[in-house]
Amino acid sequence: MAVLQSYQLNTKDKFSTVLYVQNESICSDCILQLKNHFYKYPKNFEIFLSTKSWVRSYFISSTHNLQTYHVIIKEPFVKKSEGIYFDTNLNLFHLPFNGKLPSFDFEDALTKEDIAELNQILNLKLTQHLLHIAWTKMFGWELTYNFGVVLIGKKNFIKKISKLEKILEEKCCDELNRVILDLRYDKGYVIKKLDV
């Protein structure tokens, strides 16, 4: 947790203002922006916080000569495009974030069940190889890895995601290089070579 402190002169004595930032490791540029505004424009700091879509929440506490700002930075869930991210409720926000996250495209509104399925996909092992996730009402889930494409479909998601995890553990990544792994079948799966 980052802690920044500034001192301002009150009429009678020193008044101390402290800033605590939760999730500061997510975005170093955000911390820099917070520091700059906190030190340069302390009277407008709340206005600044309310304009930043990457601030999940903040509150102020005061005791005697100490005022404390508590700021929580949003954690990106998946990427829409460079600099634009979804939170866990799939609300978009801007974040100057340099971490690696898969991008996500979807048609129509997602249900809570769809979001839960997306969570399961993101909790799979080997997500560091996951580049893109797409969801459509007609075809279901399509996952693009750096080694190929995985088609999961819409039905029996839990069964198919467990099968995918097992396949990834056993065959990744050399055996699955440049393939389409099709798990849309009720029984078994098909591995096809990607066309060059």
C-alpha cells in the first residue's frame, strides 16, 4: 500500500494530509498522477479523484490534525483494447496499465452465468498463453492462445472447461502448436491443424 504525506499550514498549527493507495502495484502511472495532483493541487484532489475512471472508490477520514484519503484503484479483469479494460462487472474504464491481459469481445449483454464462465476461463492454468477471448450467442466461447484456437461452445461448459484444463496440462504447448482444439462435441474433442 503506497502512503504519501503532505503538510499544509492551518491558521493555528500544522495540518497533515495523508494518502493511502490500495492496489498501487497495478498501475505505476496512476500512482504518479495521484502523487502529482496530491502535492500540487491538494484543494482539488477530490475533484481529480472523481474524474478518474480507474479509481474504484475513495473516502476521507479525519482525526485531530490529520486528514487521510483512502484510494482504491480498479483491477483490470480483461482488455477491450490498449488502455481500455473491463472490471469484474464488465464495466469499461481507462487505465494506463502495462500488464498482459487477454482481450475480450462479446455480442449482446452477458448474463451472470456467462460472466461466471469467463471467470473460469481466466482461472485456467496457462492463462499467460491466452491472447483473446470471444463469446457469441450462436457459437459460444472461442479462445485464442499463442499456440492455437480453442472452441468450447455453449452447452456443458463445466464439463468442457475441465476437459480443456486436462488437455492443456497434458499436451501444452508443443503438441498443441498451431492447432484448433474443438471441444463443442458431446463426446470427445477434435484437434485440427491450422491452415498456414
